[in-house]
Amino acid sequence: MRPIEAGSAMLMSAFDPKRTFRMLRLESPRWSELQHAYGVTTDIPALLLQLVSLPDSVGESQPWFGLWSALAHQGEVYPASFAAVPHVVGALAENPATAPAVFFHFPAWVEICRKRNGTAIPDDLAEGYEHALARIPTLAAAASLRPWDEEMLQCILAAIAAVKGDVAVAEVMLELDSDAAAKFLAWMER
């Protein structure tokens, strides 16, 4: 397992159109070897497959409730989290102009938790994970073609900050709504 570094050759070459990246296939037997908060991850590929319709995260609706609770459980991430992020970003890439904010929020939160906890990425999942993260700023630009609500703004800013290595700013962006920002600015002016 290895940590990833911002500015690595992987991140800089992420958009070479001739380069292919390994992403754990949904039918791979490797899923049965990976762990999440509740044990073996054989349930995760079916949840990830549902992302092609770009569902929003509402209450306890699937697939997001299952993905969040298993792969980003109470601030912990797992080997399966790193296998899932490329699929989340891949679904986002199909139509960033219509994808809900959760498609940016989830990879941002996984990266925040990974950095905060020092969680290592399994070597066989690192390339796909790194490539997925490297795609986020470009996908954010593509998503800018539509109006953003406050949630979308928070999630995109957090995702970009996380990808660029500043997880403290990323985490603040997830918490900083318009009211909190106004209070902060008022405090700054004192």
C-alpha cells in the first residue's frame, strides 16, 4: 500500500488519452477479498452499477445510503472505498452537467478521511483511485455549465480542495454554508 502525493506523475499524466487506467471491474472476484465497514464487499458492485442513472442521495435511498454507510462509515474508509471511487467518478463523467452534488461529495469525503486517518491505498487500487481524483477538477468545470445550488458549490469546492491535497479546506467547504460564511465574514470585519 502507498500514499498518493499531489503533483505526482500519475496525477500529471491522468489525461493522456492514449493511457489506460486500471479500475476494478464490477464482476471481479477481488471484491470478495476487499473489506468495508460491515465485512466483505460483495454487495458493493450492485450498488455501484446503480450509479449509471445518476441518482441523488435522499435520506436512506439506495444506492447512496448503502455506499455511504459501508464505505465512508463514521469517518473511516476501507480498501473497498478506493475501489468504489473510480466507479463514482466514472458515472459522474458520463454527464457532469446533470449529476447531483453527491457525485463530488463522496470522492471528496473518501479523500478527506484517507488523509486524516493515514489510510493506505492497496497497491492494486491506487492507479484507478488516483486517476479518478485527477479527473475531478475537469468534471467540475464541465458541471459549471449549469446553475449550482449551495450544496453543489460546497461539494465541488470540497472535492477540488481534497484532490489538490488540502483536506482541511475541503472539510471546511462541506460545513461552510452561506449563513456560516456570513458570520465568518462579520467576525473578520471586527
